[in-house]
Amino acid sequence: MPLERYSQEDLEREHRRVKPCAPRCAVGCVHRVAQLDELREDPAGTLEQWFGQAPGGRPGRLPRSVRFLLWVFVGNRQRQFFRNAAMRMFGIK
């Protein structure tokens, strides 16, 4: 399907569809995009996977900066205020 014909529904369907070729894909961008999708779906769990292992595979502690950002944008009751401020700062909204 030509990209210009993709609808929001198509994007959402394809985002959720399991791609059986992805684990064997040699194209690094596929893996990076998948990580961003995981971050969007489960920020805390994904950050734990990225940063949460100490040497030797032992459970580690997230870096202080990551814990702070996770609290500000995910765990804080005022997170929507901070999200909106960040979006305005970066010219997204």
C-alpha cells in the first residue's frame, strides 16, 4: 500500500501486529523503532530493561536522572503539566 494511503487505523493496526521477521532482521532501524514502541507502551518496564541491570546480570538500580524523568513524566500526579510543558518547549504542541 502506498504510504500516502495509510490511515491512522492502518498505523495502529500495524503497530500492534507481531512481525515474525523482526528477530532475524538485519536492519537496525527496525530494532530501534521497536524499542521506542516498547517505551511508549511500558515506559517503566522498558527503562528497567535498558538501564536496570548491574554487571553480571544482577538487578541494578536505574540512574538517578532516569528515575527523576520517570517520576516527572510517568509516576507524578502532575505529570500532564510536565508533559505539556515539555511539548511546548520542544515546539510539539
